[in-house]
Amino acid sequence: MRFVILMILTMMASAVTAQQNPQAPPSGNAENGKKIFTAYGCYQCHNYAANGGGAGPRLAPRPIAFPAFTRAIRTPRDEMPPYSLKMVTDQELADIYAYLLTFPAPPAVDSIPALRQ
Ligand code: HEC
């Protein structure tokens, strides 16, 4: 009985955490994301460094929030071809997102002496 109560409390606690943090991306595998980014042709428009290219905007560092990221890929607003669930699974999107999170942010502007003068 005590075990059941504990289980229910644990489930309630994790439901609350999930609600408090709806922006949190699902956990993804950055290494697989890197492979997919190349295999699915994302790099063709967004560049290997995901910093934007001739056709697509910069995706990293500091990618947009995961819900907007998913929307941009499933139902692009403009010229990007849509990637349906059949082409890229939700887990693969999470993997790509995890990969984009690995790009280091550039240094703060005021930490660069030449820009402080
Ligand atoms: C044919 C070129 C092309 C390919 C291939 C492509 N994109 Fe895009 N992407 C774009 C363009 C252009 C935009 C700008 C918005 C639009 O056209 O919908 C964009 C926008 C985005 C955005 C939204 C960025 C923002 O700041 O709003 C994300 C995220 C994104 N692409 C991810 C991807 C991923 C991940 C892949 C591979 C699965 C991919 N794209 C493949 C051209 C491309």
C-alpha cells in the first residue's frame, strides 16, 4: 500500500514538473542529430555549422525554443520544404535539437577588448 502511494506521489510530482517546464526539449542524442543534419540535407540550406547559408537562416548557437523549432520543420512558414513525421521522427527532431545545443555561444561583446574601445 505504501508503495502504491509513493508511486502515485512520484507520478504527480513528475506531471507537475512537466507542466512547469513546457519549453524543455525532450532528451536527444546529439551525435545522431549531427548525422541526421547531414543525411537529411539540413546542411544544404543551413550550412554544416548550422550558422545559416545562402538559403536558410542560422539555427545555432542558441536555437529557438523546441516547440517553435518543431513547427518550423513540420509546417515551415515560407520556402523551407516541410519534413513530415514519415521523413523525420519526433525523436530525430529531438536529436537534431540536442546537436544544435552543442554549438558554443559566441563570447559576450564586452569581453572582446577591441570592441570595448
Ligand atoms: C531547401 C533548403 C532547406 C532545407 C533542406 C532545410 N531548411 Fe530549414 N529553413 C529553410 C528556410 C528558407 C527557412 C526560413 C523559413 C522558411 O522558409 O520556412 C528555414 C527555417 C528553419 C527553421 C526555423 C528557424 C528560425 O529561426 O525561425 C528551422 C528550425 C529549420 N529550418 C531547421 C531545419 C532542419 C532541422 C532541416 C533538416 C531536417 C532543414 N531545416 C532543412 C531552408 C531549408
